[in-house]
Amino acid sequence: MFRLQHTLTLVLLLLPAAGCGDAKGPLRVPVVGTVTLDGAPLSAAVLEFFPLSQVAGNGGHGRTGSSGRYEVATWQGKEGLPPGDYLVTIEKRVMPDGSDFPFDSDDWPDKSVTRQILPAKYAAAKKSELKVTVAEDKPVYDLILESR
């Protein structure tokens, strides 16, 4: 009886340490940069990072500010991305009058009301030519786009 009780106590003490892995998830590193279009900062654009090959997690997203600067977070809202290779898409949607989509909330642009102004080679996942290798020692990823 003493041995069974001792074993159960030991199991109960070690159980929390086993857990389900790191509560923070896989290692993430900061991913920031600037997006330019024809040499000028691209504001109000939406970036999506899709993991390629054996990258942990399911990618992430970010938005550019007026200076074209962006920061990427996971879909769960955690800063940064796990290291690895990513396919990147960038969408710049404008309202019917040509003004930027108003990002005054967490809403994504309504595709039925807005129109895409970037070429498919940046905006469409199946056609995007943008690839980024996220590395622990390189947090800045500037993306240079051309409208033609």
C-alpha cells in the first residue's frame, strides 16, 4: 500500500511538468518591415504569411501603416512567426472612390465593396512571387513591389 501511495504521489507531482508542451507554442521571432510600391510606402495593405514545408504553426498576418511599416502576428494574435520559409501575399484594397479601406476596426476589407489595386503576382496566393525566409537573426523584411 505504501508503495502504491508513493507512486501515485510521484505521478501527481510530475504530471503538471509533463503538460502538453510549451504553453507559448513554437519559437516565434519578430517579423517587421516596410512595403513599398514603385519606391513609395504602401499604406493600408494587408499581408498574409503562409508557411511552406515544415514550418510550425499556420502563418500570420499584418497591416501596413501610413509609412508602409508592418508587423506580423500569428492568427492567434501572438507577435512574430516561427522560423522558416513563407509565401507572402499583399493586398491593397480601395473603396469605390479610390480612398484607402478605413482600418478603424479589426475588419478585413469587404471584397464586394472594394477593389484590389496590386497585381496578382503579389495579391493572389496561387500566383504570388513573394517568399520570405524568417530567421532568428534577421527580424526585418522589407518588401519592394512594382506596379507593372
